[in-house]
Amino acid sequence: MLIFNNKGLSSIAAALTLLVLAAFGAVISYMVASSSFNESRLVNSTQAFYVTQAGIEYGIKRIYDQQNEIVNPPGLTFGPGSFTISRSGSTLTVTGTVGDAVRVYHVDSPTQADCTTIDTSNIQLTQSDKRIGGVTFRKICLTSITVDKMQASWVTNSGEKLKEIKIESNVVYTSPVGVSSGTLVEITDYTVVNGNNNIINWLEFDKSMEDKTVTLSLIMGDGTTKSATFVAD
């Protein structure tokens, strides 16, 4: 039989108390460390969000300034972190990083059609009214746009045929037979890299186009379309 006197019981109680306090201390230390770690991650994640937003604004501004928006790794420094920008088709992927926190956002870029204006205010008819000239188009954003195809539709349609298209010094389409109203025309690709006006010197037809209402469409390299309608007079 074990017999404990008061002194022995007090020693055991003190030892148990120390063990309990040590355990509590370890738990509290873990909780404080874990809380600090989570708080740090939350701060980094919030900051990464704002870094990514800055990257989006930077990329869109570069597009409208007609400059290259791509930012390759290791990225562009902003505040406590950095961001990168990549492009796939018309989608920009912006990645913001602060410490171990990463935020990724996908945004739609303006299309080539969005970045093109067409001016028909100086339309002229020449060559016995068989040539429509004076149409201009201009790039207002992106580093370049490409006109891949063209389409001309007109009313009243009396069987006229479009036979030739010339942009600046380039004959981008010619055919002795010509095509009917509404035909999609494969042209020699015409790429614009500056913000200057580009003159469509003429759309040449086999008959007079006087007083015809014409819709001219530029089909861009990314598949988008920019159109303008005017009266040939």
C-alpha cells in the first residue's frame, strides 16, 4: 500500500500544475503564431489584389496609348509587390504577387475593330462615277491592326460588280470579273502600326455607283468587324 503524506501530495500537485501551465503556454504560443501567420497572409493577399488592379490599369492604358502592354516575368514592381501581363487572343491575364500571395485576373482587351475608326466625310466619285474614293480609317489603340478581308454592300443593287480596291499605294484586290454586292473579299493583308489616317483611294466598280447607299466593312485580323454606311454622291 502506497502512503502519501501532505508534502508528497503537494509536490505532485505542483508538478501537475506546471505541466498544465506548460501545455497552456504551448497552445497559446501556437495560436499567437498561427494568428500572426494568417494575418500576414491576409495582408499580403489584400495587397496583391491592389497590385493586380494596378496591373490591369497599366495594361489598358498601354493599349490605348498604342504601346505594348505585355509585362514578362519577373514583372513590374508596384508598391510591395509586382505584376506581370500576358495575352492570349483578346484576353489579358494580369498576375499580382506580394510575398507568397498571388492574385490572377482575366480581362478583355479592346478588339481591333474597337481600335479602328472609319471616316466617310470626304467621299468622292471619279472615273465616270465608277470609283468611290476618300474613305479613311485610323488606328486609335493597340500596337497594330490588320485588315484581313473587306465587304461592300450597296442598294439599290443593279448588278454592279466590285473589281478593285486600293489602300494607299497598295492594290489589295483586283479582279477582271469582279464580285457582287455583299461578297466577302479576300484582300492582301493591310497592317497599320501608326495612328495616321489610311486612305482607301478607291473602290472601283464596273458601273456607275452614283446615289448608291454603300456599307463598307473591314474584317480585322482578330475576326472582328468595323463598318460604315454612306451615300456615294
